[in-house]
Amino acid sequence: SAAEKGGYDYFMLKEIAEQPKAVADTLLGRIDGSGSLTLDEVRIPPGVLREIDKVVIVACGTAFHAGMIAKYAIEHWTRLPCEVELASEFRYRDPILDAQTLVIAISQSGETMDTLMALRHAREQGSKVLAICNTNGSTIPRESDAVLYTHAGPEVAVASTKAFLTQLVACYLVALYLGQVRGTKWGDEIRAVIRDLSSIAGAVERVLGTMEPVRELARTLASKKTVLFLGRHVGYPVALEGALKLKELAYMHAEGFAAGELKHGPIALIEEDLPVVVVVPSPRGRSVLHDKIVSNIQEIRARGARTIVIAEEGDEAVVPYADHLVRIPATPTLLQPLVATVPLQVFACELATARGNEVDQPRNLAKSVTVE
Ligand code: AGP
């Protein structure tokens, strides 16, 4: 009913708008007054966490994209090798797992059969399994050694939005916690990131306040057949997520690429007026990546692409090559997906609406996929 949707036309719009609160709720009570993490729910003893020599993340769809981003954070902050794998592929390749492996299963519903089968397989090999889940008491957390709940609240729309942002927050918390427990040379950086996380909900709120031009742009693209998405580093999984949203909601052909791969094939796809969304890393921090992606934007635009550029406030280098410029607040490199994903959600939702699609219930899809 209209009341359930809180005055919005679709649950998806309501859930997009709820993201600042969802992010704040997922942080609530998990950072103490001294700026340290207190993840009591992670009932895997610190002694066991110190013995871990590898992390493996399993998930599907949007949760898999959160896992891809988590890999960058975990490897950077803990120096533990981290693999991320589609849950549906995982057990069929006989993965190498033992008691020193920490498996992280990410799932909004907690009922996804592919993810459940992957975690069962991991536990049979003696690995510890930590679930990141949004649904209290669901099967995946019940069958795991520990669970860190995301506090997004119920997500009704089939397309995952607020659950994704809170999965990212939970992944950062786990990565930082592992760093804290194991002690890494990034101690100062970890403390700084914990501080930055505390203000990130405000940054998400600011993005939401600037989305009207994105909606207008989406409406002008309603008759397009294809949209491409490019990103690098943590912007690469964001590009994949932008493409997945467009597929499931707008039923359009959409693909995400790592921008560095363009020259290895995908650049041949570029043609006159093809919309290409580019997620630009911060010019601060890893500035080499930033400069490389600016050259990519230049290259595709020279070949006729219509460039839709998502870049940090104050990034002037992109301006000459952006047909459409979407600004996002400056964040630390690893946290950028929390703000960069939001315009892509709004973009897909508006395109779906413009094409007359059922936003909350896309064809052929179910909210939780309980078959393998
Ligand atoms: C996201 O928009 C999709 N509907 C889908 O990819 C989803 O993320 C996937 O099926 C995993 O679901 P889960 O998080 O409930 O396990």
C-alpha cells in the first residue's frame, strides 16, 4: 500500500532514501568512545582470528559486488590474502579450505541457496564461517559460526540498494576489526578510517540531495539499447553493480568493465552516442589510477561515447571530457563505493520507470533465490 511505501511510488525509492539511516544504524554501537571497534557479535575468539591465514568471501549478485569491494579493504588493512567467489561456483571447483580459513558469507535475505551450500561446504572442510546478513534468525546466520547483522531494516524491492550499502559497512567493519585484532602497520590509518566511517552517512545524504539531474539524464536515455560502466580499483565492482541494476530493472543490455581492460577488447564496442558511465577514483590517494581513468574517458569520448562521469567534488581534470558530470563527496579511497553507488541506483530506477517497467517486481526475478 501507499502507506507502506512511506509516500514514495516504489519501495525501491523509499529504500534508496533510507540509506543514510541504514548506514548509520549498521555502525551504531560498534565503535566505542575511544574510536575502537567492539564487534561482540563476532563470536570467533581473537586467538582464532589471529591464526587465520586466508579469507574467502562467498555471495551472489549484489552481495557478491560487496564482497569484491571487501577484498580490497581486507587485503589492504590486514595483509591477509582474500579471495571472493560467486557462491554458485565455489564448491564445484573443490576449493582449498582448512581451519585457518575464514569464510565470509554475505547475504541480505540469509536464505540464498547457492550461498548456503557454499558455507556448508566450507564448514565441512573445518573453516570458520562469518555471515554478514540483514535478516535476523535466517538460515545462513543460523548455520554460521558467527554473524554480523546489517541493520538496513526490511528490504522489499527485489533490487538491492540499502542492503548493499550496509553490507559494505559491515565488510569495512570486519576488515578493520581483523586489522585491529591482528595488529597491522596501518594502525593510524585504521583509526582515521573509523573516524571517516562515522561521517559517511552524511555524505550519502548529500548525494541523495543532488540526484535530480541524474533522473533527467536517465529519462533521455530510455530508448537506448546498451549502457556501459567503467571503473577501477573499488570503482570496478561499483561499475558491475551499476550494470546489474540496469539489467534487472530496465531490462537493458548493460556491462561493467575494469577500465584498464578497455584496450584489451571492450573499446571496440564504443560507437557514436553510446552512453558510458565512468566511476572516477579520487584524485587524492591513488592518483595514478585517477590519471589513467581520465585518459580512458578521453579515449572513449574521442570515439564518440557519451560520457557520464561520476567524480569527486573538486576533481577538475575530468570536466573537459564529461558530457554529464555527477559530483560525489570526497571520501577515503576504499570508502568511495558508499557514495558512488547511489547515483547508479537512482539512474537504474528512473530508467526502469521511464521504460514502463515494474520497479519493485522486475520480470523473472524473486527477492530471495531459494533454489540452486
Ligand atoms: C540484487 O539487486 C539482486 N536482486 C540479487 O543479485 C541479490 O543481491 C542476490 O540474489 C543475493 O541475494 P541475498 O543477498 O539475499 O543472498
